[in-house]
Amino acid sequence: MILTRSSHDLKPRPLIAPSPCAKPAIKKLDKYNMIRRGVLFYISFIALVLASENGFSNGQQPASGSTSTLCQNALLNIIGNSLAGKSNSEIQEHQIPNLRPVREQCSGTCWLNASLTEYEYLLAAQGIMVPHLSADYLMAQKLTRDTCAYAANGPKYSKLPNLDGDNPSALGVLAHRYGLVPDTLFPYKPVGGWNKIIGQLKVYAKQAWSRREAGEDFVKIRDEARTWAKQLIESEIGPFPRSFEVDGKTWTPETYSKYLESQNSFHKEYAFFLSPDAASHSMKYDSRYLVEMIMDPAQKILERIKQNILLKRSTLVSLRWAGQLENNNGVLKSNPNIRIPVKATPETVEHDLHAILVVGYREQDGKLTHLKLQNSWGTENGLEGFNIISVDDFFRVFHSMRDFTARK
């Protein structure tokens, strides 16, 4: 980093000799400044060493050699400003305390992983501490439901079982119907994983629908499909949890979900922020709970993000990720070769977008300059699972944002 002097420092000093009586005061002032700068330099150096072990950018135990990029830059600025005799109050960084564990999603499930972690932050901000919740338990229930629906109703009314293409508001529906369980009881197991299972579920659903078209009983087809799908998932991933203990109490998935819902003081209503061209897409949101639709509100978005972080809540955003963002050791840059915004079509928008959480920000001179993002691609990705992006690049790839603020 290059340290430069301000234009004020470069102005020529008046060629007037100080009076003799002023010399002792000047010497004392210089000595005081030297001591002050030395102390600030020492404190900043110690903080920089600590930041490499537990800094702004990781939020968890860092890997060997990983560093906190934004925190380091800020501390280097502090050192430089201290040596230059400048104030360091213009650089501020904020993030949610006690960051939730980074998830490791399978392809196409960002919508579920991001919204479930958002729910954990929302509960924690209200003093409701929960274990790391299982996204794959909900995905297993969704795939079972999709298989039954297609087998009984066919392609006219249902889709084949799949991982992607749903919206974050679907979490509430899944959690209310099937409940929630700790991740330790139904963790993600990538060996073989969902892709292998989904192929078999699709084949079975098509065959079952052929039998239904031939005249077999609706209820029989539906119930057999549910039983077959659950048995397949349990054989490949593990048994569906029936009951478990949290805080010394025994719960079923359904009773635990209802308990958390009763403790949550936030309603299901939310505001939806859209980029200028997002309305041209085949948007997916739950219109029952949509209370506000805001177009191209860049300043409002930053204000909501800051407010949420200061209140210990994350913010769920959708970014145009595929081919438009470059990841350099966790620091995201928009691809300069892509003209942004790109008009996505309803057929491609679901594959271009990626749901992710904003969990921190950095300000300089009172202006928000960078955002900290929590991804769901495991701790091997980025900065221990987190990413840093400038505000300018953020808005070049911004698609939409959901916010629960002010609906208590």
C-alpha cells in the first residue's frame, strides 16, 4: 500500500521564524506527537497480528496462512495515518457478532441454505439461540413431496423432483409442514449425494405417472411414491429424525419448528427490492407476504443493510453470479468483459442467480465501501467461506434483496 500525503500537507509553510519564547512549546509538542504516534503504531501492529488469527474476513477459525483482508487494510491505514498524524476515525468496520457456521450446499440449493442461515440470524438477534439447522432434511422432504406430486398428478400440474428453482420464501412452507432438525442429525453427505438420488426419483416418478394414466388409483400411487422415495433417501443419506433433544427438552421436527415460529417476533411479511431489469424476469416470491416492492433503490438498500447489521441480522440478496463475478482469494470483482446489467431470460435467470447473505460492511469517511458476504460453498471457498465485494461491484451484479426490517 502506498501512503501519500494530503494536499494540506503539501502546502508550503510560511517563511517566518518563530519567536524565541515559542521554541520550548514547539519542542514539547513535537515530543508529545512522537510519543502518541509511537503508541498508536505499537497498538496497530499488535492488532494486525491478532487480525491474521481472528479477523474481519473469516468469522471462524482461519486456515493456515489466511488473513483478514479488510481488517488488515484498515489497520495498515491506521498505521499510515498514525505516522502522518491524521485521525483514524474515518475507517469503520461492522459485522454480525457470533457468525453462524458456513454451510456446504449441493448444486442449486443456495435459496434454501441462505434462507435457513438468515432465519438462524433472525432468531439469534432476538436472543433465541438454536443449533445449526439442517438444510438437507428440508431438501429430502421437498424431494419426497415432489416425487409424490408428479407420480399422482403428472407434468400438467407438477414438476419432476429437483434441487433448484425455488424461492427463499419456500423455507417457511417447508419448515411449517415438515419441521426443523439440528444439522448433526441429518448432515450433508456429498459422496453419491443428491444428484444420484434425484436421477432415480425422476425415473420412478415418470413410471408411476404412467401407471396413473393407465387408470391405477390416485391414493395408491401417491402413497407408494412417498414410501419409495423415503426409503431411497434413507438408504443413501440416513434416516429421517423422528425425535431429538435440544436444551434438555425432547422435540419432534414439527414441534421444534412451531416452537421457534412462536418465539419469532418478526412476521412473514417482507419488502422486496429489485434491480431495474429484474421485473422482466419470471420472478419467484410469495405474494401472500409481500408488503412492499421497491425498484432500483441503491441508497435504501445500503441503509437497510447497515441497519440489519447493527441489529445483528443478515440480509439475503440474489446476485448475478455465473460468468459475471471473479473470485480472487475471496475478494469478488465483477467481470470487466461483461456488460452489466445483463437482461436475463426466464429460462436462464434461475441458473444465473445465487442467493447469499450480507453479514458485514466497511465504511470510509462515512461512505459504505465494501460488503462482507457469507456464502454456502463450504469453508474451502473464499475466505473461510466468506467473500468481500466493493459496493460498486455489488450493484453491478445486484438482482434482488429481501428484507424483514420494521415488521415486528
